[in-house]
Amino acid sequence: MIKMPWHDCKVAFDIENIDKFRRWLDKTEDGKGFLPEGWSFNEWDCSGARCVVVFRVESPLREVDGKTVRRLLNRIDRRK
């Protein structure tokens, strides 16, 4: 693995419906197979005015991977 200059890197995304995300997460074994390589689900937080989903990134941080995760979260939010 590439040595990063930081100890721990986490990336957070707003999400509209945390319950849909929780159900999706349960069905996919923590998102395995859907998240970019080196990304893993870390936590969610709804303690403020909005809900966020937080991912740990253990590979070089790339914009394209962030866009992939954003599209995935948008699809989850739109599900019925």
C-alpha cells in the first residue's frame, strides 16, 4: 500500500434519507463491491442539521472516486 502523508483520511457526503442508506448497507455487506477500491464505510452522523455518511479512504484520494460515491448515494436516495 502507498504510504499517505496523513494518519487517517475520511470523506463525508450529505445524504437525504439515512434509512434507505442503512437498508442498502445491510444488503450489501457494508457496500463491498460498490465502493471504489480503498474506500470503506465508516459511520453516519445525523447529530446536526443534516445527515452525512462518512467513508474511510485508504488509497490515494481521487476526484473520480468521490464522484462515483456521490452517484451511488444519489441512486440510493432515489430508491423507493
